Amino acid sequence: MNRLMMLEALLGRRAPVLAPGHVWLVGAGPGDPGQLTLDAVAAIAQAETLVHDELVDSRILALAPDGAERVYMGKRGGRPSARQADIIAALLREARLGRRVVRLKGGDPFVFGRGAEEALALAEAGIPCRIVPGLTAGLAGLAAAGIPATQRGVNQAVVLATGHAAAGAEDALDWAAMARLGQPIVLYMAMRRLPEVVAALLRAGLPPGTPAAAVAEATTPRQRSVVSTLAGIVQAVRQAGLAAPAVVAIGGIVDAAAALNRPAHRPMAGAPTLPGDSHQEP
Ligand code: SAH
């Protein structure tokens, strides 16, 4: 039985057909292949061209049919990342060649993934496009470190924010308002500007002792996390040597990690790989 038939047996329905000249924007989840959805696997199993970025695990890419072409669009080894215009140009080119195109993105394509830009460009060009959601790092990545996004009696909302532009010229976020909201903040792309974000939140009156945590490379075998306070998180991250990709959580939800961030509570991610697995990174 091939992969697609196996999936259809699990789904109890036919997988949607990725037609020639169509592009699907597919969420690959935070890292571990176990966090792909069945629809994502079905999409990848039909790809003739896979356009992917650096956050996608090689075992996930290996789910594509033999002979599928891989177009790598990301940054590696400090080289500048692919320009968004080049990515869109590649998607249009591959679609116009009549290929079945999967654009694989880390996490969820519609959460800080520029999926909307790509979907709009495809729509404008008249190219059919479907969104296949994925588990986003700001929720599944926290869960992998024992941090719930919401907890009864602790929070009634959660803010997903990017720290990418914090305190810079393009920063449109009102950090003081976020501090006043009194609800947990989950930051994506926050490592570079973490000191600025923390300073802004402290200035706005968020108590220095507010629990804070950072989770790097969540769900991969390299996952590492630190738990500290708002006042201590920058130093804790530095001392532990945590680097991107990482999510940062600030708020009472972090307290659960002390009891829950243990191997017995984690998702299956990080379990040993199969012996003889040929798809490991060298
Ligand atoms: N679309 C993605 C986010 C892309 S922006 C999603 O929904 O998850 C890139 C940011 O995502 C990184 O800077 C980091 O903050 C976060 N991220 C992605 N993968 C991660 C992982 N495995 N562990 C921790 N953070 C991750």
C-alpha cells in the first residue's frame, strides 16, 4: 500500500487531490515529524516540487515521492534569507510549469509564516492554492516544555506576538498595553530583541518576578528550555546559550513547567530515531 492509500485508510476519506499547477501552503509543525497533520502528510506525499525553508526537518522532506524536486528557500550558515519576492517567483514558476507544488513552512503557514502574502500573490496570479494548517511553535512548542497556552484560573487570553521589530523603527506594537492586559505573552522571533522587549514590559509596570521561559528547537532532539522571571530571562537565555528558533513565554502559565517539563510528560518528539534511518542529517 502506498503512503497516500495508507493515509486515506486512516482518514476514512479520500485525500484532496493536489492537481498539476496548484500550490498548497503546508504547515510542517514545530519540528518533529510526529507533529505533522495527516493532511500535511497527504499533501507532501503528492508533491512534485517541494519549496521549503530551513526550519523543515529532513525526515519530513523525505515523505515526498522519490524524484520530487526540492527547492530550498531559506537561510543557512549565515547567508541572507531568500527574499520573499524570490520565493513567490519560485512558486509561480513551478505552478506555471504545471507541477504539483507544496510550499512547506515551519509551524502554521498563517502564523508569522508569511503564508498570507504567498496565498495572496498566488490568488492574484490566478493560481489555485489551498492552506493546510500546522501546529504552531507558540502553542505546540510551549507544550513540549510543559507550558500550557491557557490554564483555568491563570489566564483568559494569550497574546501571540513577534519580537522581531521590538523597539525598532518598524515597531507598531504597544508593549505597555500588552503589559497592562495582564495576560501571558508568547513571543516568536524574539531572541535578538529580547532585552528590548523585556525592558519595555518592565517599564510598563509588568512585575519583574513575572514567570518567563524560553524554549529553543522545541520538539526536536535538540530541544532546550530555561525557566526564569521577566527580570532574569535575558541572562538565563544567555547563560544557557539558547539560540533561535525559540519561543518565549511570559506570564503565570510558565509556572506549570516546573511540574510538567519532564520526559514523561512530553509529546513523543525527541524519542530515539529508528536504527538505520537514512534520513538523518549528517
Ligand atoms: N509559522 C511558524 C512561525 C515562523 S516565524 C509557526 O507557526 O510556528 C519563526 C519563529 O517561530 C522562530 O523565530 C521561533 O520563534 C518560532 N519557532 C519555529 N520553530 C520553532 C521551534 N521548533 N522551537 C521554538 N521556536 C520555534
